[in-house]
Amino acid sequence: MQSKIPTHIYSEIGHLEGVLVHTPGQEVENMTPENAERALYSDILNLAVAKKEYDQFKGVLEKVTQCFEIKDLLSSILKNEKVKQSLIEKICTHEGACCITDYLSTLDADALCQALIEGVPIRRTTLTNYLSKERFSLKPLHNFFFTRDAAISVYDSVFVGSMASPVRLRESLIMEAIFDFHPSFSTKTINPNIGKKWDTSVAIEGGDVLVARDDILLCGIGSRTTSQGVDFLLKHLKNKNEKQHILVQELPLTPESFIHLDMVFTLLDRDTCMIYEPIIMKMNKYQTVHIYAENGKVQFIREVKNLPEALAKLGMQLQPVLCGGEDDQWQQEREQWHSGANFFALGPGKVIGYARNVHTLNALDKKGFAIIRAKDVLKDRVNLNDYERYVVAIEGSELPRGGGGARCMTMPVSRKPVD
């Protein structure tokens, strides 16, 4: 019998033991320039190129950890008739698509999985549908390959993402069902919107939540996560943990490259972080706030200078590496736009990111990170175990145009403790 994987995320850098991914499919192709903005894209992607790049990315992950495909997990739980009918009802109710409930109920698990992810074309069998300008009764999940946002592993629980945009709500419902019902996982799900309608004020997405230490959480607030969302996390964690620090970084609302905290700050090693300097370190109007709770009560909420300094005062001395390098703010802006700060740790000092951000990679090289091409890993030309510190550089000409990087495309469920 397969043993269940418990949720165990007490850092951003512990050796990865399990991760959820979603290979982009037809849902990405089901987009036009007209609906790209509604789908939270600034451009449409070439699926053939994006999938080739993603296969390389996933191939590297499979070399070092256990990968779970969302499609496989979803199809598996949909074989349970009660789970199937409950999920159909939730999705159709939330999306005003009750007219296709009966149709979805007739589909087998694999076909229903495909429909829930790739969308259901509108059937023009009524006057209303005939006159509709929409193409889909159930819209495709264009953003689902960014698995980070819809479910958030924090310590021993999974918080269900309370998405800022209704176009992504179905992702959260699917992820909640997977963690509640799939036999591979043992966890407690916590949903901010349980028992009530979708609430736009309480927004939390995984790209804005970083677990720095077993008592330190980093949160971004901006276009995707609200202060009310952080308050929800605070309420839960302060009642659960004896001591809890939450460091909050306010983010610009525009441009869209600043959608999440992990687009300007990620953790790379015990003593190293990647930052976008203009937001994290330089004087600007965006506040950094330290919240501390002990024994169920908030002890203080106060402004601090910046994240690295606040972490240093809590015993985490981090040396910042600058996204785009140190020499040219123009290069910093260019590479941040293409997820140059969005790294994902496979273990302490072992990270993965886009090869296109050459100035960022050069900055990491100067800090002792070996730059390794993903294709060399996949062809077994190098053994990652031979390196104490490395960056696996994956090809990324198309994937970055979706608005995210390696951390965005991964939802970890378990990491080993950091020594």
C-alpha cells in the first residue's frame, strides 16, 4: 500500500521530497489576443515551444524528487462518484454554469478532468447561447501550470488559495479536492472561503507566501494578496504556534511583473537570497511590516527597513544577490520582468531558474553557484550531487511570457529539515 506524504514545509530551501506540477496543454492554446488580458496574460503563448521548455523543466525536477502531475491526481479522485459530483456542483455554482452540470456528470474521469482544465465549449442549442459572444461555458484554466498559487503549503497544512481573480477560482477548488481526497497525501486543508461565497477582500495566493523558517513567514501584499488575506494567515498561525513572525512586503500594483513577492524575493541557501533591489532595498513608498504573535496574541505590528534587515534581527543573516546584476538598473528591470528573481530551491544552495537572465546568472556565479545547463542534466553529462552550490538553467523563451518562473510553476508538499 502506498504510504501517504504528509505536508512538511518549514523552509523554502530544504531538500525537496515532493512537488505538484501541471504540464501546460490545450488550455494554453485556447486563448486569443482578445481574451488574453482577462486570462491575466499580456500575450498569448506558443504551446509547442512552451511545452518543450516545460518538459525540460519537469525533467530536471524528476531527477531530484517525486513529481505529481495535477492531471493524474485529478483524474484519480474523479473516479469516486461522490467526489466527482461534489466538485462539479461547486465549480458550476461558482462559475454560473449550472446548465452544463448534467453534461459534465455523464463524462468519465479522464474526460471530465480534461474538460475541467481545458474548458467546455459553449453549445449553441438555445437562443441565449447562440447570441452569446463567449466561446466557452466553462473557461479554460490558462494559468494552471503556475501551480504555486492555488494551494499553499505552510508547515503541516495546506491553505487553499483565495484567488484575486475569478478566472482562477476553479484551480483552488481542484487543488482542495486533491489534497482532501487523493490517497497520496495526508494533510489538513484550510480554506478562507469555506461555507461562503467567493470573497474578493480575503485574497491569498501562493506566490506571495514564503516560509523562511519554522517561526517566520514572508508575505507580499499587492495586486494578488490583500492585507485581509495576511490577517487570515495570522489568525490561524497565532492560535496554532507558540511564536510566529510574519514579515509583510508591500508591492507595486503595476506593472504585472510585480504580481507576487516571489517575483522580487526568493531564498536560495541558508545564507543567501535573490532580490530585486529597487523594491527590496532602495528607498521607495512600499512598506515592510513586522508582525509578531506569541501565545495567541499579537505582541506588535511595526514598520521595518527592509526584509533582509528584519530577517537578520531574527537570526537569519542573508547575503542578497541582485536580480539583473549590480551594474545596470536597466538590466535589473529587464530580467525582473522575465522572472529573473523567481528561483526555486531543490535543496540548500541548489536552485533552478531561467537561462535567459544572464546577468542574474553571472551574479550567482560570482557567489559560488555553478551554472549548469538543464540539457546537460537530462543527458547525464553532469551529476548534480557533485556540486555543493548550483543553478540549473532551463531554456525559457516562451514560458516567461506567461508571467512566472520556476517557483511559480511548483507547489511543494514536503521538504527535509534544514540543518
